[in-house]
Amino acid sequence: MPETVLADPAAPAAEPGPRRTALLGGRIPLARLRDLALVPAIVVIAVVGQIVNPVFLQADNLINVLQTMSEMALLVLAEAMVLIVKKMDLSLESTMGLAPGIAAWLVVPAGAGHGLGLVPGGWSIPLTLAVGALVGLVNALLIIRFGLNGFIVTLGMLIVLRGILTGISGGQTFFRLPQSMLYLGTAEWFGVPASIWICLALFAAAVVVLGWTSFGRSLYAVGGNVDAAKAAGIRTDRVLWIVIVTGSVLAALAGLMLSGRLASVASAQGNGYIFTVFAAAVIGGISLSGGKGTMFGAFCGVLLLFMIQNVLTLAGVPAQWIGALNGLIILIALAISRITGGKVQE
């Protein structure tokens, strides 16, 4: 049976089939052109960066940009999934700090890095991911089971998690982390930081899952119309549970990579990251209304944002102005998506 992506009023009617969400392997929906539009924008920024400073396209600088981006990119990946199902998670930035913070608190020797030394260092990675999963379970319980507003729940969770991290750390920084916590942020695989490989692998997996699997189609169905998804036999609650918990685990993994790269866990780790996360997601074409957007676009969005920040840094622009740029980019991206996609953001 022929499959249609965009309906042509002049074309004969065809029996509806499953909606394609992938960028490759078929005709490209008009709304997905925003994702591809970022590719020439990235090329333009690369050219501008090289003109501003010849260091920009050197391998060391590009690797530094990608490694610094990798932790934020995992938060963007997590938030993009949550936004696609028409939910919102503001607590990701606090999960990024608390999850490795609790692991460090338990494994760092007492008196030698502000820890308790209760657990062997080898448990740091499982502990970090477990804390992330626990935060996701609590968020999902409140949002799905009790029907509370996701924005308010995750805003409250953001504040709670930030307070817990400040409390267990005493406002100080955990240091002398075990080698297991340092590995993902310091190791190199084939001459490239491991965090970059992990980021690329997770985005590639997300592209495949959302573009070519029934579970991925379920995410778009739930975000587009949850009642219609239920009528179609989709177990919407299970989809939401998986997405919310997976998002928190990704945030914990991002925190682990950041802690490893910095060799410490600060009491303010992750604070303010959520604004950049939303900027990158919106730039990448992720709809705040749910049901639209691709992981390819989300990746291009965060890459473009970090390239712009790097060009501004190399040009000597003060860091204070870069923060204002993120908000401006959100507004411009929303306007562009409205113009190019019609009612896509409604």
C-alpha cells in the first residue's frame, strides 16, 4: 500500500498509512525542512568562524567544542523526547548535578574530598544512574499517576534536587573522585574523547528508534493527540513512563561525563543549563506543543548553538553577552519555525 507523507490536494486520495518521521528513507515532510536548513547554517558558521579566527577549524578546537557540547547534548536529547510526548522536564539540570553528587558523597573518602567513603569507588556509575532513574520515577509518578501539571512538578523537583545537593555538599565541591567517575570524562577512544562517542551513539540510536520503530511512532502519536493514541491501542501511560525515566537517566549520565571532565562535582553543577537546552531544542525544530521534531534536528540545534558560542568566544565577545544570545536565538527560531512550518508550533 503506498505511503503518503504530505497530502497533495490535486493527487488522488490514498488509503492512510503510518506517518513517517524520519529524515532519510522516503520523502521529506515539509515541516522537517527546518532540520535540513540547519546544515547550511552550520557550514556558514564554520566559514565565519574560520574568518574570525583561523584556530576555529583546527582539530583541537573542534574536538573541544564537541566534548564540551556532549554533556549538554544529552540533556537536549532527554528534553527533546519529553517535549515530543507533549510534556516538559525542568528538573534535568538539577538531576545532572544531584546524581553524580550523591555518588561522590558516598564514594569519596571522608576528610579527603567532603565525602563519606561508605561505598567502594566502583559503584559510582551504577549509583549515579540509579539516582537519575529514581528522580524520573518520582516525576512520572506525580505527572502520570496523580495527574499533576508537568511544568509545576519538575519546577518543584528542580528546586528540591538543587537543595539536596547543596545540603549534602555543604555548599562545597566534591573532589578526589574515584577513577570510575573520571573515566567517561577523561578517556579517549581512537584518539577522540569517549564522551563524544557516547553522545553520537545515543543520538544515532534515538534517530533509529524514533524514525523506524513502532515505539518511536508511539511517541509522536502521544504528543500529537493522546486520546487518539489511546483509541489506536497505544499504551500511552507506559510510553510516558519510559520517556520521563529515560530522560532523567540521560541527565544523570550527562552529569557523570561533566564531573569526569572537571574531576569534581560542584554544589551548583548544572544550574542554568535548562535555558540552553530549550534554546537548542527549539533551534532544532522540536515543537513545544508536542508531536513534532526529530533527533537529527535536535543534534543540529545544539551543535549550531555551541559553534556560535565558540565563534563569539574566539572573537573576544564577553561571556555575559553569550547568555543573552541564547534567549534571542529562541525568539528567532520560534519566528522562523512559524513562518516555515505554518501552524506547526500551535
